[in-house]
Amino acid sequence: MPTRCTRALIDALHATRPELTLTAQGYVSAPEENTLPGVKLRQFASDLEQGDGNELEGKFRAAHSSSALAVNCFAPFKDSIADLSLLGATGFEEIQFERKCPTGLRGGRAPNLDLVAEADTHVVAVESKCTEYLGAKAAKFSPAYAAQIKDERRESAWFAEMLDLDAGIVSYRFLDAAQLVKHAFGVARCFRETSATLLYLYWEPANAAALPAFEAHREEIARLGERVAGAFPRFEALSYPALWKSWETSRCPPWLKDHLLALRARYLVSI
């Protein structure tokens, strides 16, 4: 399944940018070759350079990159922030890619959120997924999480989920719940004075409803949502196609209508 999805995304990039030469693994030679019309390096390059993982020189160049998907989706809002709506919330004043949200643990790296959208009264922190979730990944936590988190986060459903994941009491085949728990700890520490939401934003093909793996993934998302219901930060999940549909309203500005057409041409593929 991951190979089929990657192939479909490579073919879509070829179809929208036929002049490009890709490697057999679906990588372009320069970051700007993997962006949509209207997406400019100045809108995201400095953000990605501050993050961990050297994204611009590596994963970002893949047709199936989750980082590139987030950038292609949100970068134009850097110049039109008033038009951004997430989960019904508006009034955002700033968005940043690859935002570090330290958990407060000594040593190790701070979690990097693919996107953080901030307003005075609310924050939406986005974890973006493209095809990664179709490959199994074991839940792992450093002992430092249980030993060093001693504030109000220790009493949250996120902390309980960490303990259950670590003990093998709960498990997920597709959903990287451990990563989401770590992000939640970082968001809870960095934005404790405001309303904060951790948004799990994931790619699906156009024919996802006909494929069991995507149904199973959605079921796991719902299960995690039930287990951390009422916790801080609030957990929400949305597919990229559903997000794009939510933007398609009577108030949708002309530039965004064109952007949605480009996003769908590039990413709304069938497998």
C-alpha cells in the first residue's frame, strides 16, 4: 500500500510538472521544484532551516513528503493570514513551519510541529502526515518522560496514554500515537496560557473509502480521541481533503480557489 500511494503521488507530480526529472524514489533536485504555483521559498525556507532534520536538503524533496504537503497547503497564507480558517477558528496572526515546542525534559530534541498557527486567544498546532502512517512504527518513550514530567501534565489523559502505550496495554497499527503524545506534552508546556489544539492532519487518496487500511487508520484516530477526550491540549483530526472542502465556502477568495485546484491536482489521487 505505501508503494502504491507513493507511486500515485509521483505520477501526479509528473503530471503537474512534466518538465521535472525525479529520481526513482520520487525526489526532485531542488526544494522549489516540489512546490505549487503561488508557493515561494521566502514563505517557508527560513522556518524549515530552523527545524531539526535538514528537511530542505532531504525529505522535503520527495513527492510524498508530509513537510512539503504542509508547506504546499499553508505557505500562501503567510501573505494572506486573515483568510486562514482551521477547525472553524479564524483571527490567526502568525503561522510557522517546523515550530519547536520543547517538552521541558533535560537532553534530547524538542518536538517539531509541522505548523503552528497562533492568535491571541487560541493556537492550533499541526502534525502533518502523508503516507508515513501506512508503515508500522513501535511506540517508544524515553524513561525521562515519566521521571521528569511532574507538573499538571502528569495528571492528564495524555500522560495516562503514554503509560499505557509504554506498557503495551494499548497499541495502534497505523497511528503514531507516541509521537502525538510527545507533541501534546510540548504544546501543553509552551501554550499553557491559551486555548490550544493539537490537530492531526493527514493525507488520504480520493478512493480512501474503498480501502480498508484507511478505514482502520480513521478508527485508530477515533480511539485515541476517545482516550484523551477533555485533555489539554484538545485533540482533533482532519484529512487534507476534508480541510480543503471546508475552505471552499462562499467567502473563499479568488486566490484560494485557484490554490485549492492546484492542491487537488497534485494530491487528490486514486490508487
